[in-house]
Amino acid sequence: MKLTILGSGTSTGVPMVGCHCPVCASGDRRDKRTRASIIIENSGKYILVDTSTDLRKQVIREHIPHIDAVLFTHSHADHIHGIDDLRGFHFIHKRIIPCYGSEESMKVIARNFSYIFKGMEAAGYAPLMEQNIISGPMDLFGCRVEPIPLMHGHMPTTGYRFDDVAYLTDCSSIPDTSRAKLAGLRLLILDALRYTPHPNHYNIEGALKVVEDLRPEHAILTHLTHEVSYSDGAKLPSGVEFAYDGMSFAL
């Protein structure tokens, strides 16, 4: 199994439009961050987490040949507005892709992108996806996937555990019932927006406290703003790194 971080940035991406700060102007490619997403490759199948605003750019960059399933964390724009880019795969493979998410997330996504699920015959659009509500562990192509309920400020979101790897983005707290599902992690990829506090995201200090509590073997901090330079990672505790686009792990 292989995991690739497609995007490691926050909703604005980095560089942010109109900004010329040191991180936005950085020549380090690891400071160039598209919107947050990951992909899991297992036995020739590709499981995408979120259809980020930069999906087309991400899948071309990583040479992704097809998508076999999509997991949604929540319905904010930076995590779903690349959904139309899946049409390119449909033109080639003619497959309807199953997608999974919480009932609340799937309701919003199906409402905002009804043609993705129902098609639009008059305009020549075929259905691209079928929606499924995920409320407990399931098997996807030989990989055990477990939804992890999170809180993003006052909004529920969903993290995912894949065997002994967890991806927890867009969260500011982890309920106790969810923490119990996160023991024995080999790899934790966690929201850590910036240094300064934010009401809807862990900042770096808060994320490091979660890492200390969960004690994964390895932790990656993602969904980063332009407050954070990749070079700052030298100051992180042992076993903790900042994410960058294209970062991958053999699992």
C-alpha cells in the first residue's frame, strides 16, 4: 500500500493570491502547497480522500491512472470543488465511482453537485458517482477503512484510519470516542494550520499535543498556511515532519 499527499495546503493554497511574504515567494518547492488531499494506492486500486480544488493538477502531477473510490471528510469548498475533474476519468473508463462520507456531508455534496450523481442528459453529462453513507469500518479493495468522527469548530468532520495509518484533516478537537480508535498508529497525518490559534483548526502547538497523546510512530502535519515555512520543520520534535505536496509513504 502506498499513500501520497496530493495537497498539503489550506483553503487558499500557498502561494496565496496577492501575497509576497517570504513563504509565498519561497523558491523551495515544498512551500508550494495545493489544497489538502491524499490518495491511497493498494493492489492497483486508488482511493482518493477529498476532491480538492486542485484535483486536476494533483492527479496529473502524480500520474494517477484512475480513481476507484472517493472518501469525503466534509463539504467545505476546498475539499469538494474539484469534483468535476473526475469527468476526465469517466471519458476514458466509463465507470461510476463510489464515494463515501457522513450523511451530512453527502447531503450537501449531492445538493451542490446534483449532476455528478444524477447526470444532465440535455447537456450530455453522464452520472459520475454514486453516494454511500459511511458510519463504521468497511473493506475497500483489501484495505480496512474506519471513519473517525472529528470536530472542525462546531462542524462535524470525518477523518479516516487505513489499517495503521490515520488522516485527520480540518479538525480542532478529537472526541474521546474517536481517540480510542487511534491507538497503535504507524503514521498520523494531522491538521496543523499555522502557529497562531484558529477556532476551527489545530494550530501547530495543539497538533503537537495530539501527537504526544496518541504517540504514533511517525507524524506529519498538514493543511498548512503561508505562516509556515517547510524549513521550520527542523525545529519539530523527532518523528514529526511538515507535509509537502507529493510526499509519499510505502505502508
